[in-house]
Amino acid sequence: MHLSVRMDAIGPTVLVIALAVGVLVVVAVTVQHRRDLGTPADRATFRTLHTASLASPPLRAGLNEVSAARAIRYLRALLGSPATALTDRDGVLAWDGTGDGHVGTAHGLAKPVLAEGSTTVHGPGKVACTEPGCPLRHCVVAPLTVEDRVVGTLQVYAPSASAGLVRATTEVANWVSGQLELAELDRSRTQLMEAEVRALRAQISPHFIYNSLTAIASFVRTDPERARELLTEFADFTRYSFRRHGDFTTLAEELRSIERYLGLEKARFGDRLHVTLRVAPEVLPVALPFLCLQPLVENAVRHGLEAKPDAGHVTIVAEDAGNDCVISIEDDGVGDEPERVRRVLAGEPASDSVGLGNVDERLRAVFGDDYGLVVETAPGAGTKVTVRVPKFAPGVTA
């Protein structure tokens, strides 16, 4: 979800926060004076917003002991309760506040909620403990859900359970569930992209490997030295393509693998394939997603030149563009229907396209929507694919 807020009004701080069904919406208006924090209600809302923002990052990692331990004190602060607990389906993940003696019974209180999926209030008969002076007499237990599955509970302990505390616990549990939903979506998207990278490797395997080995075999008798060189290039290429570590690589490493690929294809195509490579040295260290350029070059060769009766040209250019690096892969081959390319980039499957949609999606996922692929093509006019990546991006290192 993208939220855009204009902040050009002048006046005291106005903050609106909704903690409901996993959505945290914030609207802020410019502060006229730093010392003017508005009414007591405004200040209370600001504190609530700040506390929720501190609880959010660990919850976006999913529900586990580490994330629960980091988030629990902020959740207790949001609710203003003497004690708060987070559980999953197997037991207590974290406890914060007084009354440690209740930890042993917390999972038992969670079981009805885990089974039925509705908020439950327990009274002194189930909550009271033997510790002298323990103020905890009631417990509100609210379900935490991900994709309609109850994955855990938020438990709030207090001397009494007012209707306001029950509503607040339910709303905060809904917000926590929303953060866990986002964590699940992030995890699913990552797994999907990893599966698609594995699919790219599988696509490389049957088509390219057979042709490369056939080309190498043709040199074994006529030019053994050439055959040995090609076999070494083939081994290095496949080692890079099937490596198991790291989500990112450098432009230099990706281009080195592309050069090996093109060398092997030139052994097959001979004088039919011409390549121009022009790279600005200052962009060679730029980090980018692994295997995001190689499939584009494969498309240029396979779909641009294989169907062309005469010689073809592939041009690869990497340029410095201020804060960005701009890479283009262009061929003078048979081209493509723009509408078909649009559908591929929109996520529709295309069996004859090597990873175009996958590359576009991974670039957008890592760098944002401003960094997707730009494809220029038409039947008989060749194809040019432009990739723009930032030189430096948080969390992106090769």
C-alpha cells in the first residue's frame, strides 16, 4: 500500500491514528512551532504513534521468540497494562511486566482462543496466583491471525477487565496481526522470487548446455586448444549461474558471466553473432540482483537473433548517470509485439521468454517501482531493454 500525504497546511500538530485490522494510518500536518505540541489528546496520540512505530519492525520479522521479546514492552506500553504476554500455538514467547508467576499458566489460557479464534476474558478463578500482593486478577486474550489462521495470542493482565481494556486489546491484536500478515507476504514474495531464480537456472540448463557442449565437441578434433578454452568458459559460466550463496552480485561479476555466455554462443553462431560491450569503469562495483542481466542477454540472442536469417548484433552499454547506473541490452533482431511484452511484464506467463517478468519484479522489489525494466520493441525493429539501478541502496551489498 502506498500512502501519499500533502503536508503544506500551517497550524498546530494534528495526528490521526487508527489501529484496526492490521492497518496503521498516520496523517501528519506541519508543526508550527517545535515547542507547541497541541492539546493533551494530541500529545497522547503522538506517544501512541511513536510506541506503535517501535513495535512494528520486530513484528515484521514474523512471530517468534526474538521478535516477541523485542516488541512486547512496546505493546504493553500501548495498552498501559501491568503485564502483557505473546504466545504462539506451542507456548509463551515473551512476557513483560509484573506477575511472573502467571507465565506457567499463560499457554493454558490461550488454548480456547487458539481453537475458537475469538477474544476471551478470564476472571480471578483462572488468573489468580499464590504470590502475595499480585495485582493480576483478570486476563484478556485476543487472537493473532495470519490468512485466517490463528497463529498465537496477545494476553493482557490487569486487576480488572473493563470494556475499554477488552476493546483496546482486540484492536492492538488486530494491528499486530496486520504486521504479521505483512511479514508473511514478505516471506512469500521472497520465496517466490527465489523459486523463480531457480527456474531461471533450470531454463539455462536444457537449452544452453546442450548447444554449448555440441559447439565444444565440434572443436575437439579440429582445434583442441579452442575446445579446452571453451570448456573452461563453460565451467565458469555454469558455476556462476548455479551458485548457492548471495542474493546480489556486482555489475562486474554479472558482465564477466555474460562475456562467457556470449563467447560460447559465438562458438555456435560463428560470424552470425556480433557483440559490442561498452562499460564505464566507475559503475563496475555497483550491486544488483543476481542473474538480472544475463537473462536479458539470453533473450537478445535467443529471440532476437536465432530467428534472423543473417548476422545479428548485440550491444551492451553500462553508463554512469549520477546517482544511478543505466544498463541497456539492445539487439537488431526480429523484435516482438509490444502488447505481448506488456503482458509478460504484468506477470502473465510466457514460455518463450527467459525471465523478463522475473527480472522486472525483482528489480522493483529491491529498488522500488522507479527501477523496473523499460522495453522498446516492435516486429522487425529489434529490442532494447534498459535497466536503471541506484549506485547505492540500503541493504543491497554484493
